Amino acid sequence: MTTTQQAPFVPTPRAEGPLLEVRDLHVEFHTRDGVIRAVNGVNYSVSAGETLAVLGESGSGKSVTAQAIMGILDMPPAKIPQGEILFQGQDMLKMSAEERRGLRGAKIAMIFQDALSSLNPVLTVGYQLGEMFRVHQGLGKKEAKAKAIELMDRVKIPAAAARVNDFPHQFSGGMRQRIMIAMALALEPDLIIADEPTTALDVTVQAQVMDLLAELQREYNMGLILITHDLGVVADVADKIAVMYAGRIVEQAPVHELYKRPAHPYTRGLLDSIPRLDQKGQELFAIQGLPPNLLKVPTGCAFNPRCPMAQDICRTDLPALVEVSEQDGGVLPGRRSACHFWKETIHG
Ligand SMILES: Nc1ncnc2c1ncn2[C@@H]1O[C@H](COP(=O)(O)OP(=O)(O)O)[C@@H](O)[C@H]1O
Ligand code: SF4
Ligand SMILES: [Mg+2]
């Protein structure tokens, strides 16, 4: 973090090019037991109006990457030894704390899994929504309240005007998550990062909240990073997917391509774990074993102890994230895999 004189953030206007670009990002935690490499050379990008889903089991580094983007990692224990996080072309890692604070909420907003712990239990939702406008836009109490009601309407909370003075616990889980979405939308940010936004909800409510998020994202033409461990929830809303395992991206693809033909055995395992309506009653295939302890990541491919396709080379050589092509050599745009046997996986 620089301590030089702070200039206000002036976004570089760019008609093309991604809104956000994460380049070779590394995040470490220095703990008493050793160094945990939670994010290990991650690259991804998202453009205006685009949804990137970041997928992976718990502990794969999805949230830590998001927290690095938001600038909300506690440093220490976290450290960012390497990488760039470009927002509208400017590296946020080189900005002052004040410049970054100016971006949070106004340009980049985040939605967390647990609305109940993100909202203040002793303040009405109207007050908390209105606060966004009072603090950031200097609106008076009355105007801020009107804006809060408008936002509650936008996220389809029934009888918004009547409920604006209710407290968080008076809403259902799904409605609370809508309030979180409203908070994130308040200042019309360019980018929203939603970290497991529906994980705590019932399946039917999950779908409604996800649809709402997708609808608003299109309407506002925002970039959306949707973090989830559940491949089932992203199929209809994401444009592209990055699959993470043990702090690295192991596969990247446009969403429909990934579903049709996974190029990594881990992705295939995740796909096989999704409950399917046509296979009712059948036992779900689940990937055997657990993700590694990040203090003891297996050598070679980190997935090798769990991989049904593992060979000797997998236990010694780390596979690079390489472009994936057709059998005739034609490139598949946007597709990458970090597997020594991606050809066998995708064409097999
Ligand atoms: N505050 C912390 N201190 C030490 N290690 C951490 C901390 N936060 C996260 N980690 C490590 O980073 C890993 C990735 O975490 P996270 O990004 O939250 O995973 P997820 O993919 O489930 O979101 C965790 O498994 C843990 O080892
Ligand atoms: S590199 Fe080897 S262990 Fe890793 S996913 Fe590919 S086949 Fe499996
Ligand atoms: Mg997480």
C-alpha cells in the first residue's frame, strides 16, 4: 500500500476490455504452523454485463480472492506477495487505503452468504438502506427513506413501504438476502461480487434470489462475480466459469461448454455430483476424499490423490493451465485446463 499523496480515483474510460482483471494473484497467510498459500497465481476477468461464476469446494480460495478484490483482507495475517487487480485498468493493489474505500460500495459492492450477520439487528432495514444514501450522497432523512423503499421495490420485497421500518429478523431468509442485494445495488456499482449468496436458502428460494440477481445485473449492465460451491445454481445465470482447487484455477470455460464437455477430471466430478431430475433415486456420485490441507498440498497436481485418472506424472509435475483445443487443433475460445490429461478428459 502506498502512502504517497492521494489523488481521487479517476477511472480510465474504456469501451472495451474487462471491467476487472485479476492477474497472477497470490495471497498467503502466515500462521504459526507455516505459510498457507490460499491463492496461488489466479487469473480471471469480468466485463460489464458479464457474469463469471467461480466454483470450487470449500477452502479452494474463492472467498480469499474476492476479499483481495474488495480490499477487505486483514493484512497481516494475509499477504499479497504478487499479482495485480486491475479495476477499469488501474491496479487497486497500488492504490491508497482511501482510494480503495472510495471504490467499495460505490464502484464494487459485495453480497455475503449470511445476511443476518451482515445486517445490523438493532436498526431497521430502511435505516440501513437509507444510510447508503445519507453517507455517500448526502441525502436527507426523508429522501433517503424514499430511496430505501424504492430499492426494496426493485428487489421485489412485497409491501415495501409498509415494511421499511421492520428489523432484519422480521424478514425471511430469502427476503433478507434481497435486502442485501438492495444494499449492494444502492450506489449502482459497476461490479458486484456475490459470495455464496444463496447457500443458506431453501432450494426454491435459491432459484428466485438467483433469478433476481441475474435480472438486475442485466438491467444495470453490471459485471457480476458469482462465487459458489454449487454448480447447480450457476448454469442459467453465468456466462463463464472458473473452477478453483487448492488456490488455483484448474479449468476455465464458457458455461455451456463446461457443462457439455468438461476438460478437467475435477470439473467432471463436480458435474457428476449435481442431482438430476431424470436420475431420481440414484445415488449421487461424489468426488472421493477431501480437498487438501493447504499446509500440506500434494506435489504435482493437487487433485491427484482424489483423481480417478491420475498417473505417475500427476504426482510429480504441476500441470500448467493451458489452452484447450479441438481434436483437429482448432482452439476452443476461452477454454483452459490444468490437467496433464485434458485431451483424454475432453475428447474421451
Ligand atoms: N484468516 C485466515 N487465516 C489463515 N488462513 C486462512 C484465513 N482465511 C482463509 N484461510 C485459508 O485460505 C483457504 C481458502 O479460504 P477461502 O477462500 O475462504 O475458501 P473458499 O473457497 O471456501 O471460499 C482456507 O482453506 C484457509 O486455509
Ligand atoms: S493432472 Fe492428473 S491428477 Fe490432476 S486432474 Fe489431471 S489426471 Fe487428474
Ligand atoms: Mg468462501
